[in-house]
Amino acid sequence: MTAPTVRTESVGTVVVAGAANLAIAAAKLVAGLISGSAAMLSEAVHSVADTTTEALLYLALRRGARPADARRPFGYGKESYVWAFLAAVFTFVAGAGFAVTHGVTTILVHEHSGDYLVSYVVLAVSFVIESVSLARAARQVRAQSRRWRTTPRRYLRLTADTTVKAVFLEDSAALVGLVLAAAGVALSELTGDELYDGIASILIGVLLLVVAVTLALRNLSLLVGRSVPARLRREIDRELTDLPAVRRVDTLLTMQLGPADILVAAKVDFDDTATGAQIEAAADAAERRLTARYPEIRYVFLDPTRATARDAPPDPSGPAEAGGAPGGTDPD
């Protein structure tokens, strides 16, 4: 097997998002300090959290793409989920925590003093920049969903590429947060009541909380070890069953070792008349056929056995999926 490489498309998506968030964070911070708006300061922290997240995701791509060695024979793919999990935790602690706390403080004690115009300008420019970053992530999602013959929504739910999922969700949340901030600032200016600015800040914090928890749970499930989607599992089973000299596949186990690394292990019942050479040829054909059709499959292990169907564990993929993408079988 060749060593895994850092996927250029995912790296580009992360770099574009990180650069956009860094510029936006500086602009929002200046606007928040000038205007005194709690929602603007929460949005500034939101962008800082997103920038830090992109840096951690970039590190996840680099660290997870290191080739296998004697200490890590299956590679370092799962390490990418560790850094992605830390990114989600940072978003939860720094982003959501500050936004909610600052919003509550604003409602209780803060009095607005400053210019509203600068907030509107920064929010408008930020919306345009975030839209560009989201458009790039959306293009990658659509391209990958077409490749796996599924919908973009299902691809985002099942994919093991947590970097593109994180960028897409964070940019989407950023656009919603900008709308909330604009509404809070506008209502506070119209009514002269800082309640709306504080509420907007709290809502931004809740939004960040939802994104952080969603990403943390997804990365945690991949760290624990998750099988491939149901449809992909059925196709792998079909490829193995169609091999010469194979009677049936008694047990099929799969695991997502990294964003682009899948392990396949199966107990295969060969024809009783199959020779050792035929079994070896079938095993070689299985690896060639599976890796040619699905480059993400990096390891294929076949165990010739006389095991019966009742020895096989229940199908972990649950009910059949209408579509699939690399990265999981959970039906939620």
C-alpha cells in the first residue's frame, strides 16, 4: 500500500476558511470595541474560535496523513479525529462560553456607547467573506456526494472527513450568527434597549454550542471506531461474494481508520474443492477489485473459514440506507 497523502481539496478548504475567519475576527473586534455592542464582541470571539478551529483542523490533516510505520501499522488517520475533537471543545469553551456570559452581562449591566454604523459595515463585509468560504466548502460537499452517489445532506452526516464537515457547519453557523448580530444591533438602536443586543449574543453562544456538540460527538464516534455506511458495506459484501470459488461471506467487519483509510476484514467460506492457489488468487483479486473501486479501502484481510451464518455478528449498519458516504452507519 502507498502512504496516505494530505488531500489538497480539504487542505484548501481549511486554509481559505482560516484566512477568512482571521480577517473577519480582527474587523469584528474593532467594531465591537468602537460600538460597544455585545453581539459584535461575541461575533469577534466566534471568529477567533473558528480561526483556532481551522488551525487545529489543518494540523489534523497533516498529522493524520503521516504514513504507517512499525509503531502504527495502520497509520495515523485516527489522530486527525483527536485534533478535530479538540477544535470542537475549544469552540464550546471559548466561543459559546464567552458569547453566553457576555450576553447575560450586557442584559444586566451594560449601557451602549458608540457608533452603530461601523457594526453594520463590518457585518455586511463579514457576510460576503463567510459566503465565499462556505461556497468553497459546499462545492467540495456536492462533488463528494456525487462521487458516492448520495445527497449532500447524507454525505455530511456520514462522511469521515471531519475537516470539510467542520468548515461547512462553522461557516453556516457564522452566517446565521451574523444575521443574529445584525438583528440585535438594529433592534437595540431602534428601541434604545440593550436587551436585544444581549439576547443576540446569547443566541450566538447557543448556536456555537450546537455546532461544537455536533462535531464533538461525530469525532468521538470515529475515535471509538466506526464501520462504513450500510450501502458501502453491502457493495463490499457483493464484491467479495462474486469472487471465484467463494460460496458466501459469513462475517464482514469494516472500520474507518481515518478520513481516507478503511479496513476490511472478512471470514469467507470458499468452495470445498478450492485449492490453496485458488484461495490465494481470490484474496489477491478481492484487494485489487475493492481498492480499484474504492481508493479509501487500504487494507483487506480475508480469513478462509467454514464458519456458518449464525456465527456472524448482527449487521452493525442497521436498516438499509438509501445512500452512503465514507464515515459511519449511525442512523441519526
